[in-house]
Amino acid sequence: MIWVDTIVQGILLGGLYALFAAGLSLVFGIMRLVNLAHGDLIVLGAYLILTASTVFGLNPFLAALIAAPVMFGLGWLLQAHVLNRVLGADILPPLLVTFGISIVIQNGLLEGFSADSQKLSVGALDSASLALGPVTLGVMPLLTLISAVAVILILNQIFYRTALGRAFRATSDDAATAGLMGIRPRNVFAIATGLALVVATIAALYLGIRANFDPTIGPARLIYAFEAVIIGGLGSLWGTLAGGIVIGVAQALGAAINPEWQILAGHVAFVAVLLVRPRGLFPRAND
Amino acid sequence: MNHNSKIALPVALAIVAALALVPFYGSRAIIQDLFTVLTLLVLAMNWNILAGFAGLVSVGQQAFVGTGAYAMFAAVILGGVDPLWGIVIGGAAAAALSVPIAIFTFRLNGAYFAIGTWVSAEIVRLSLAQWKALGGGTGTSLPKGTTQEMFGVQPIRHLLGISNAAAADVLSYWLALALAVATLSASYLFLRSRAGLGLQAIRDNLEAARSVGVDPARLKAIVFVLSALGTGVCGALMFLQITRVTPDAAFSVVDWTAFVIFITVIGGIGTLPGPIVGVLVFYVLQRLLADYGTLYLILLGLFGIAIMLFARRGLWGLFTDKTGIELLPLRHRPPRTATPVPGIPPKIVKEGT
């Protein structure tokens, strides 16, 4: 029965990774932009939530409601004024610019908030748990997974049910033709990145509640997020959730065998999936 | 040979000679600073060949730095060999490791390739952190005095009349200089060769290059392995000088890949003098802003972003565009015939010949 518990904990952990990855998957799917600053943007979101909750004395969940529009604005500006200029067939310029943004955010946060680790607290909820037969579920991990599913459900509704989503899909498939139909791809991209950073804020909320964070943890979170996106397949949001869960379960199983193997097991699972399916499990679009 | 490249060689030789003579008049601090600059330059030149010429945007070069360092430490501590042999073994181990990494990552395209190299480096880091004989996650040091008993230290000590430790620094410095010169010469000769021409043809137009018989996969694999070799040798040398290795330091994505990418891009990616210009900019920024904590990193990031937005070919590219001066030119000019004969393809003449 211990294995059932391990796998369930892995699935819950996968929810967190799927949240990290959902914003990345959105941007990657629509404009093939590899955002190496995504992990640091999540950490930036966590500091925004922390600041809002200390300044206004708010619960982190309410503070996230203040941080989310700020992050949307930041994403919009970043895409409209910086990232749109470097999109193209060559992957190096966007990779480099986002690498630069990553270094600027990391060191800016170090200057502003010092290297001390921080945590968001929600009182008794922090450590609350539910017992379901042999398995004990932490309330926060469960809430994380539910939020991940909800985020992906909502993003999919936007994608397939709204005019904005149609514009997303059209630009993803063929930006030039979409432009002929009256869509302004640059504008669509800016909204997409704004939306991605709103999702990043939600990820930041759970990251900050569940673990300590400091300015330098972004890249490590980013690598799990990328693995989830790539395992899932380009442009498939449900695939990203599946990818997050694959990484989460692999890490939980690795840790159960030897605590030092946790992270390694996740990476090995990533390599194993890609060796069998180089384009991921559920690729929607052609890259 | 045009005017510029005629003066370039004597100037380059003079600079190398001046650098080689620094230990005779410079202080130990200068030697150590120059050592850092030269090793960063070697890493940057290797990444430049990969990304700027072969189109392989790797974010995982720390895999080879770390493997080179660890293989050298293993050879010295467990095998008891001279550290100089350790450096050779470090390079060989990095080159050997690059084969399985290439087999995995070459199946992935563009951005997937970048992430694949990064994950590969993480796997190597986490695996080596399990190697208890080399200290596991906390790392290990070379036995005391190893570097001072290294082959070549004693003659240098007598020649310069300095302490053992200073002589070890001088030896490392000369090795770094030799490695930098070798890497630059090898890059130039390789890029001027048939294979190098093929490589640049692939970069400019994959389909056209294929249609005239260039094999992209083979050429890229060769470049990947060779740059792993250079990076591994450099990693072994850097950690020989530090004499201590930990998985986190040896496999740092920021130190061995992010900085190196910025240096290359600021200087001018896809040009041979680019990394040299970039490493000088990096060094000056670091020195000027040494008292302001991480400010130089923020400026480096912003500088890199600005270069990508406004001058893709970096500072060296701006310089050649403004002045028309090209050092180490790689372009091949068609022959200057007044009236091309239809139907007969023009013979390609190398600029350097």
C-alpha cells in the first residue's frame, strides 16, 4: 500500500509542475517562444504576492488577486516591446533575450529582497490533511492539483470557445494568414504572454505556500516545467498536465527508493519518454 | 591575402608573445586574472563554434566542464597520475560523454535541443553527486601539494625564482594561453576547411547545402564532440587551478553556460574575434562594478538583450560594418572575372590564399 501512497503523492506533486508549465506551454504553443525567464517570472510573482500580503496584511490568496493584473501588464509589456522583436525562425535571439531577462530578474530580486528564503503562510491550511483509507492527502497539494486542472480547463475553454482563442489557434498555425484575416499577431502574442503570467502568478502562489523560495530557485523550477511541456507535446495543454504528472510520479518513486534520486528520476523519465517519442506524448501542432 | 589579414598575423603573434611573457614582469594577481579571462575565452570560442557556426544552441556546456573537472580529479586522486595527464583524461572523458548526449539530443529540434542538453547536464551532475569516492554532493579537494609537485612546476620555480604555489599558477596560465591559441587556430583552420565551408552552408541554407552533398548530421556531430573536448580540457584546467570541485560549482549553468553565451553574443556570435571582444567587455564590467555586488550581472543581462534587439552580430559585427576591417575573415569570394561565362560555375577562391 505504500506504493499507492507514493504514486498519489507523485500525482499531487505533478499538479504543481503542471501549474509551472501551463503558462510556458501556452506561450510555446502559440508562438514557439522558449521563455527561459519563466521560472524567474514565477519567483517574481511569489515576491509580488509576498509584498502585497505584508503591505496590505492580506491572505496570500487575496494578495494573488492584486499580483495577477500586475503580472498580466508586465507580460503584455514584455511581449509587445521586447519579445515580439526577436520572434522568428532563428531560436537563438528569443532564447538569449529571455536568458538575459532571467539574469536581470534574479539579481534584481537578490538586490531588493536579499538571498534569505521566504514563505507565504495561510495559517492552519499550511499543514492540514485529509485521510482517505490508506492514503493521506495534504490539503494544499490537493488544492494545487485541483487548481492545475481548473487552469487547464479554463485555458482550453478560452482556446476552443472564444474569439480570442480562435485568434490564438489561427496565429499558432499560420501567423501571416491570420494577419490577412484582420488579426494582429503581435497583439495576440502580447495577450497570450499576459495570460501566461497570470497563470504564473497562480503557480507562484502555490510555490510560495508549499515551500521556501529565494531569488535563485527559478531555473530549477523552469527545467521541470520544460520537461512537462515537452513530454506532453507542443501545444497540448492536457498533455502538459500529463507531463507534469509523469515528472511528479517519477520523482516520488525515485525518492521512495533513495531520497537522493528524486530529481534524477524525474530527468531520467524525461529522457526515456523522448527517446521513444521525440515529439512528446500528445503533439498537437507541428513545430 | 588582403591588407588587413596581412597585418593581422604579426599583430596576433606579438599579442600572444606579450601574454606569454607576462609571468616575467606581472604580479601573481594579474596572472590569476588573465587565467580566468583566457579560460572563459576558451569556453566562449567553443560555444561560438557550436551555436554560431553549427547552429547547435546548447545550454548544457556545463556537462563537459564538470565532466572534465571530475575526470581529472578522479585520475589524480584515485589513479595517482600527474595532473597534466589528468587534464588530457578530462578532455577525453568529456568527448566520450558527448557521444551519448549527442545521440539523445540530436533527435530533438531547435528549442527542444537546448532543453535536452540542459537536462543531460543535470543528469550528469546528479549522477556524479552520487560518487562517494569523490565526496558525493559536497565535493572534494586535490591532495595538498598536488599542483606544486606537478610536472613542470620546478623548472618554472627556478626560472622565475618564485614560490611553488606561484609557479603552479604560472604553469596553469601558460597552459590556458596555449589552449586559447590552439582553440582559436583550430577554429580558424576548421572553418576555412572544406568541412567548415559545409558547416556555414548548412547554417545559411540547409536544403541547398544538402543538395550539393553536405551531410549536416555528420558535420554537426563532429563539431559537438570537438567542442566537448575543448570544453572538457578547459574545465579540468580551471578546477586544477581552484584545486577543489563540487557538483554545484562544476556543473553551474550560470557560470559555464549563461556567462559564456553573453560573452559570445555581446562580442559577436558567428565571428571568430567576437568571443575575444566579449570576454574583454565582461572582464572590464566585472572589474569596474566589483564593489556593487551583482550589478554587473544585471548590466550584462541588459547589455546582452540590447545587442540581440539592435545589433545581432554583436560589437565585432558593428565594428566590421562601420570600418570594413575584417580580421580572421571566413568569407569565400568568387573570382573577379569581368564577364562570367554562362554554364561554367565559377571556381571558389579562398580569401586567405
